[in-house]
Amino acid sequence: MTCNRHNRVSGLICGLVAAGLVVPAGEPCAAPRPVRVVCIGDSLTACGGRGGRYTDWLAVWLPEAEIVNKGIGGDTLAGGRARFRRDVLDLDPDAVVIELGANDFWQAERPIEALAADLEHMVRAARNAGIEVVLASCFGDAEAGDASGEFRMDRRRRYALGISRFERDIAARYDCAYVPNMQVDIKPVDDFPECWDDRRHPNRAGNKAVARRILAALRERGIRRTG
């Protein structure tokens, strides 16, 4: 599997040494590093407090993996693109979770085509590097009846529809796992008040539900507990 490329290479080398097909150069085979998952996003990746971010739940459920949180409140697709090399590619992860677009929706300033180009740039760069990709969204899939209500009712609804459509298209073209509405289990907000710090940001309990959705997508891409 691509996500275990480092582990496979290390295991192959150690196996060849054990079989006498490769002469070790005086150094024992190093243990393979843990699977690394980088989660890049906005406040929905950063929120939840100490131990309460969705990445903290992923770390609990994937104890053998290294989960890296690169969430920045207020970030946009353009911001994610600008820091993608530093915050993702340079860390050489096995998988990346990309959670961006909500602030683009609230700002409603840039053309949908420009937003799509930013996301595609990040996804293409990751896939070219052999990194598995999970696209984690909060807009839902209107065509599938999984629409997130507040985005559909807003005057900016064309942004929500446009973003969800290009997310789905990019996920299909680049063979990514796609979570159309990572908050679907805790919406509407008024029905799950115990899961929210405010109307836009889940708390620790809410992020547990979010993390389950993202965990399922990571498992789909071969990232799973090994013990």
C-alpha cells in the first residue's frame, strides 16, 4: 500500500539482510517510523481545546500512528495552498487530511474556479508524492440528499454547492477518500447543543463524532491500527 511505503522499504531491506542477500554495513536495521498523518485545515481542525480536537481522537484510535495537526483558524484554500509544501509535503506523510473551504464560503469573495484550482493543486501535489488523500468537508452533498442546512439557506449557497461539486469531482479524478459532511452526525446544531462550543465549532464531544467520519475515510485509504 502507498501509505505504508516507508515500512515496506525498511521491511524489505531487513528481510534481505536476514536472508543473507544483503551484507549489512555495520548498522542494524532501523525500526520503521510510524505511519504519519498530517491534517491541514482551518478552525474546524484547530478547535476543540486541549485533547478535544478531532486529531486528538484520531491519535487515541490510531496509537501506532503519528497524527500532526496543522489547523489554523481563519485559513482558506489559498492559505492552505501557500503553506502546503511546508506544512504537508516537507513532513513526508503517508496520508493527508485536507479540511478547507468553510472560510471561503463565509467570505464569498473568490470565484469558484479559483477555489477549485487551489484544492486541485494541493491534491495533485500530494498524489504525485505518493501520499494518500482524504478530503474532509462540511458542506454535504446536495445531490445525494446530505446537504448541510445552514449552507444551503444562506445567500451564498452557490458557494456551498460549487465547493461540494468540485470537491467530489477532484476526489474522483485523483482517487481520494471523500467525506462530504464530516459534521453530519451532530447537525442540526440545535439538536446537539452538547457537541458545540458555538454554532460553527464543535467541542470535544462533537469532534469525537467528526473524527469517526474521518477515521473511516483513513481506513479506506489503508491507514488503520496495526495492533
